[in-house]
Amino acid sequence: MSTPDSRRAAIRRTLKQRSGGAPGAAAVAEATIGTWLQVAERLAPVIGLQGVNVLFNRALHLTSTAFPWLTTAGERGDSAVQLAGIKARLADHEPEAAAEASYTLLVTFTELLGTLIGEPLTGRLLDPVWEFPPAEPVKEATS
Amino acid sequence: MSDKVTISRLATGVPGLDQVLGGGLPEFSFNLIMGPPGSGKTTLAHQIMFALATPKRPALFFSVFGEPPLKMLRYQQQFTFFDLGKVNESIRYVNLSEDVATGNYDQVLARITQEIESSSPALVFIDSFRSAILETWHQSKGTVRLQQFIQQLGLLLSGWQATTFLVGEYLSASDPSPVFTVADGLLLLDQKIYRNSMVRQMQVLKMRGQATRPGMHTFRITAAGIDVFPAAVVLDSLDPGAASGSPRGEVRLSMGVPRLDEMLGGGLPSGYSLLVAGPSGSGKTILATAFLSEGVRRGEPGIIVAFEQTPSQSWVHTLDDMVRSGKIGLINTRTLDLSMDEIVQQLIKLIQKMKATRVVIDSLSGFELAVAPAFREDFRESLFRMITVLSGLGVTVLLTSELEDRYIDLRFSPYGSAFLTDAIIVQRYIEVESRLKRVIAVVKVRASAHSTEIRQFEINADGIVIGDPVLDYEGILGGRPTRTPVSGTVKRGEP
């Protein structure tokens, strides 16, 4: 079971591995959205898509204090549009800044989830995402 | 021999619930858990789920509408039964709110079918369906479709060899809900607010194939989850005297007060209930304490259910010492939302644990205060049930009852409970030579000869000292005795 510290390290590792050795900003953006979609895929069956979106928007809001460029008003409501926007903006930045923003967003999200449903349950639901290569989705895992 | 199908029953893991259900939950049954918001439906569902789900018997929990799953997970984790290790191992949560939001019930059904097919759960929970019903009405006034939906759901679920639960908000009995007919089990949860107390109750309206415990059963929700207190019922099969090892009334118990045994005709018959009635300060608790200490001395463990503040007096120390050394069990409660059944359950557990044969309830007046106002109307009935259950267990019960000292009428208890008990001792104050004196009399001992004398008694450091019969006075029960012309004064007896 992961701790918040070990999870932070795992998130960084996952993003790094997914975006390749010496990534450009586009690869970072790709890795971020890919990882996020896995998180969402694991969570949505449990807390509902709406629940996931609510938490994501809160995490995005918190992250934007450090990375104001990550959000744009007007994208809220449609998660596909929102994700495309985030992806584009990440790709537009320096790779290091993009990687840091991406890491902060995912960490903020998991920690937010942790405050609501507890660290252990958060770990139980999301840890497989941080295992590389990515674990099978939940559905197949229990059938 | 029999070729009939046997239904195996699942232990729900909710204390007391299996008894209420009549031996557990029938496997593959289709059950409804209903009740108003806050009545504990989701908690009950979770508690059952966490108790029953294993990797071999996986559970699927569909959340439909109502409580957001985030909040549900957050709050359900507060209960000790919530075992994180089971989440995503033997318990899987599936959120259906998006499917329900479409208003297309075929899609919801298809989704449920697909989920059930893919994981073959042994337990299915759907929380909650009232919201789904409302949704349908708003969307298309399609009650017929909803009936079909629920009937199909019922069929689907029974076909999958799963034990299933539909959790829903309260539907009135006049609501022609098709679910009522389809369901094998109907569990109704409720919370009653009366004055400033709140009481939770549960009722099994239906449970196919087994005899459930009728009536309303109170329950509490604590950190450990739901705890049900099945309404006490008198079981004919209970072997009277099973606990004491001798038939009721055959053995006489010593009261621990010199001369009182002889007044009772040789002690209190075992398994009897004795009411000690008297005004405040007349020595009821002291008598009860003597009864328990005598039991301890003779190796007969006892239990005291105390509802009153205990002043620090010598005999109370005796009681405290006995409780502390574990010779006497203590049930001490100051809550004001108690149900009689809760006390009875605690008492039965303790009696069985301690193998107790003597029980004191001190006092009925305190008990009545501790019982939630909603139950006070039924106090007498509950008292009757309690006494019968205890007597069925073979224990001898001493109940004290505060009696307002009225000299215009002779009453033994304010609850009309006097007839419920097998024996009655009454204590009173009388005025003799401008002093308050105490007198004691045995009013009845069922099926036994007993003394009819009114005796004077005193309370000293050793307890109760019973004196001689008050022979030369009359009108004692009127509180103002007059000396009969014969002779002498009121004498203290030689011990």
C-alpha cells in the first residue's frame, strides 16, 4: 500500500516513463492525459463520472495557483474540451515546466481524493495506475 | 428423507438481525431495504455486504442516485466493519448515475446485466431506487415501464444466483409498488422522534420461507455499525429453570435479611419475580443489595441493572466492591433513549456470560425515565415481556419500585405492574409517637404460604434488621396507627 510520499514518487516515475527518456513538452502532455484517463477510468465506476469531474476541477483550480497558465475560463463543463485545452497548453510550455505542472496536478488530485475517502482507499483504487507497465483496468481484474 | 430444496441462510453479520430475520438471510433472495433518509439503509447494506463478501462470494454495489459515492465511501469508512482490504477484491462499486440520468431504463438494465454477467457476483446491492422511481415519473410518467423494469430486475437477479438488495426510500403501504410483490424480503427501517429523543426501529414486513420475529425492533448505530435489539419474545420451548438447573420455584433463595426468609415462607422461590415497593428512603436498594450479597456468599452470581445515582453509603460500597471484584454484573445506564429490548438483550448476554441466577432492577421508576418517551406508553407491556423472558431463563428477579406514600389508597406500583410479579414486599413509613418508623410486609408469594404480619424494621450499618410484628397497633397502612387497647409498645425484635 502506498503512502502519500511513495505515491508522489510513483506519479513522477510514471509520468517520466510514459513520456520517454528526454521528453519534449508534447510527450509530457501526452503522458499526462494518458495517465489521467487511466485514473478517471478506475475512479468513474466507483464515484461516478460526475464525481471524478468535480474533483478534477478542484484539483485543477488548486494547481492553477502555481501554474496559472494551465487553465482557461470557459472550458469547464465539457471534460473532453477541457482535457484537449490542458494538453495543448502543456505542449506549449517548456518541458520542465510542463512536467512540473502535470506532476502537481496529478498529485493534487490524488491528495484531494485522499482527504475525502482516505489514503488507504485512494491507494487501493489508484495504485495500479502507477505500476508500469500499466495494470489491466479494474473490470478485468476482478472477473 | 426429503427431496425438498433446502435454503441456506446467510449470517448477516449485523448483531441481532439474524434473530429478527428468523435465522439469517435466505440465499438467492431478493430483498428490499426501505426507510426514510437517515434511517440507516445504506449503512445496513454496507454492513451486510462487508460481512458476507469474500473472494469466493464477491459483491457488486451499484450506486444509482441519492448519496454521492464519494461521500458514501467517506462516511462508510468510519464504521469498523468497513474493511479496506475487501474493496476491489471482493467488493466492487459500480456507479450507475450516468446511465440513470439518460432516463432510458433499458440501458440501465443492460448495464446492470452486463456488470453482473462480467463478474458473476453472489451479492448485489442497488442503492437507491426511490430516486430512480421519481426520475421515471418526472421523465415519462412511465410507471408501467418502471414496473417492468423492477420485475425484470428481480427476475434477472434471481436468475443469477445472487442474493440481492434494493435499497430505497420509504414507500407508503398504499403505494402500489410492484416491488413489494416481487421481493422475497422487505426490511423497513425507521426513526421516530418524540419529544427530545430519537429512536431507531426496524421491522421485517416480509421474509419468504421463514418465520421472522414480529414487531418493531429497536437498533442503534454506533461506530461498529448497526446493532439490533430483537424484541423480547417468550419462547415456549425455553426450558424453565434451564439456567438455574432446577425447576422454577422448587428451590428457595435466601434474601440475606434475617427473618425475611421466614416471612416469605422459607425464602424466595427461585425463578420468581419479586417487587419491592416503598417510598423514597425506605430501604429498597439496601434490600436488593442484601439479596445480591447473599447470592455471592452462596456462589449464585447476580446482576444489577442500576438506573439511579448511587450515594456513597456503606451498603453501596458493598455493592461497588462486589461489582469491582466481578462477583456482580452491572448494567448502568443514564441514557434517555433506551428501549426495553436493548436492556433485555444486554441483560440476557450478561446472564449467560456470568451464569447469573439473581437479577436486580433498581428501580422501575429510574427505568421508566431511561426509556425513550416513545416507549413509555408501552412500558407495562415491555415490562411484562421482560419479566417473562427473565423468568424463562430461570433467573430470580428483584425489582424495586418507588411508591408515593399515600395513605388514602394502598398501591404497590405505579405501573399496575404488581400483578406481573410473583411476589410483593411492601415497605412503608408510619408515624409512631411523632417519629417515622419503617414497616415491612409480604403482600404476596404466588403459590406459597407466607407471613401476613406487618413488621417494624430498622436500617443500621449492617443493613436491614427486621423486628417483631406490630401487634398492638392498627391502622398502620393508613400511616397513622393507633394503639390497640391490649398492651405494650412497639418492640424491636431480638435478632
